Amino acid sequence: MAHLLSVGSMHGRRYEIVKYLDEGGMQEVYVARDTVLEREVALKVPKSQSASRRFHRSAVTAARVNHPNVARTLDYFDEGGMFYLIEELIVGKDLQQIRALIPAFDPDLCAMVFHHFAKGLAASHHEGVVHRDLKPSNIMVVGGTGFSGLKVTDFGIAKMAEAEFGDVDPDNETTITGSQTVFGALPYLSPEMINAPKEVGTASDVWSMGAIVYTLMSGEHPFGRGLGAVNRIINDPLPTIPKLANKAQFKPLVEVLFPVVLSCFERDPANRPTADNVVSELDAICYADSDRSVGIVENYIGQKAFGFITARSGKSFFHRDSVYGVLPKTGGKVLFTSFAGSPHPRAHPVLAVKKKTKTK
């Protein structure tokens, strides 16, 4: 497949393309080397030059946001009729890529993601910036499955997303399926984003954030996916606590965390919490945000009641009650947090990791 830019080409007199990275509905993304500051950056170009004016407005808008949980906009320029946006390059995986390996996150991990997500969103909303296109692929996890940080990306295409969503008629399936941006965001769209996309405010981002966190916790979208989600988002009862989360080891945290998630699904935007409100709620919740490690289940004992995980740090003991979701197989890969114990550290929680699948 041909891309807009070639490896080795120089742009803006300082950015040398290192490799093609990814693409979204409206842009292609490359890793580029900033030859002046000698660092790697993310270089983005709009796939449609008809969107270049919106691309410029979005870059100016995104540059106002400065927060540890938001990818920084570093530069913008046009050259030979092509428009370029330079962002901080984040080394890690996005939530969509991680979900391909771990379909459901334990409540502690959900709380951590939710907390950092809300902080980044609040910072953007303070500057009057509405994202409009929040979905797992726009949330980068620093360090990948190590979860050493989280950054919301693509505020730089806010104006482009606004225009593309504004062209969609919710009663016309062709306009929905014909837009890669809109179709990919369907499971996370707020009711007002479906009915009046050009009039949405910050509350729409809060709904999308709640939908993403619910998806992480349950392994399922709160209102389904595909075209059928449109009607369910507008009319269906709100989702209930996922069955996975009812396990005794996780229930105490879920009982205080899930109401915060549910509050994001108020259908009247005026009744929805702000991102600042969500941050305040999560500030008061105690959850474990320790580093995550990857290990291998060495063996089970006692009819699979408990077992041991081998990792670089050594051997850890775990009980099946600490497993969130699918019970891992012997020899299977797991993601876990380890706490001091004797004779072995205790692993809790434990998440089974699926075999790697190809991602775009």
C-alpha cells in the first residue's frame, strides 16, 4: 500500500521520516527524527488535503493543552501544499492494541486508567478543547503492558473530527459506514454526538470516557457495536456491573468505582459530571497502581486452586481468586502485580494474556 511520505524524506528542513507508524480515519502517522533537537517525534499528515485548513485550526487548538496525560503538540507547518503536525512520540501501545492481548482489565487497572484519563481530559476542557473522537486507539499507554503512564492523543484533529461527524446523518447508514472515523468511534459516542454532532460540548467526551472504561472492565461495549449501537445508546437501559467484576476479591473496589463510570452515562449532558468531577471522585478511591509485570504460569496445585508465576523478578504465588477474567493455562502468559510475601511474593491481580495477534 502506498503511503503519502517515504522513509528518508526530509520535511520542514528538520524532520526526517524514519518509518511509517499507523493511520486513522483522517491522517497518516510516521516516526520522524527531529534533526535539530536530535529526538524522535510523531509526524502526522492529513489523508485528505481538503481537510488541511481544519488540520491547521486543530493544531493551534491542541497546542494550548499542556498536561502529563496529554500528548504534546510540538510543531505545525505547511510545505509544498502538504500540511504537517508534529507531536510527542509515545513509546508504548494504545489501549486498542492492549485489549487485543487482555480483553478485560481488573478494577484496579481500570481505576488507574480512568484516573489518568480524566486528568488529561480535564486539562483539555480547561482550555476549551473538546476531543470528539475518543476511543481506545487514541489512548496511549506509556511502557505498554507495564502501564507506567497514560496519554490521550489526537486532540490535534479535534476540528477535523467535528467536521466529519457533522456530515453524518444518524438515519442514513451509508453516511455512518462510509466514514472510518465515525464507524470506529460508534461504541463510544454520546447521544448528543449522534443527534447533533456540531453542538456537542465537553460532556460528550465524558460519556466517551465512561464507555471506554466500561469496555475495559467488562470486555464488552456498554451498548454493543456496529450500527445497532446507535439506537441502543439513545434508548436502552444503562449497563449494569459486569459479571466479571462481582468476584469477592474485586467487589469492594467495584462498588465505589462503577457508580463513577455509570454517572458518565447520564443522557442529559447537563446532568453528567465534568472531567474535574470525575477526577475528584477518583481522588477519593483507594486503588493499587503498582507496576505490572509479565510472567508465565509455571504450574497449578490443588486442583488449580493456586499456582506459581515465573518472571524476571523471580517466582510469585497466586490464588485463582486473584485472577480477573479467564483462568490462565499452565505455560500461559499473564500480567500481574506482585506484593511482598513469604516464602514467595503474592501476585494480585492476575490477568491472562492472549497470544499476539496482528495489528494494523
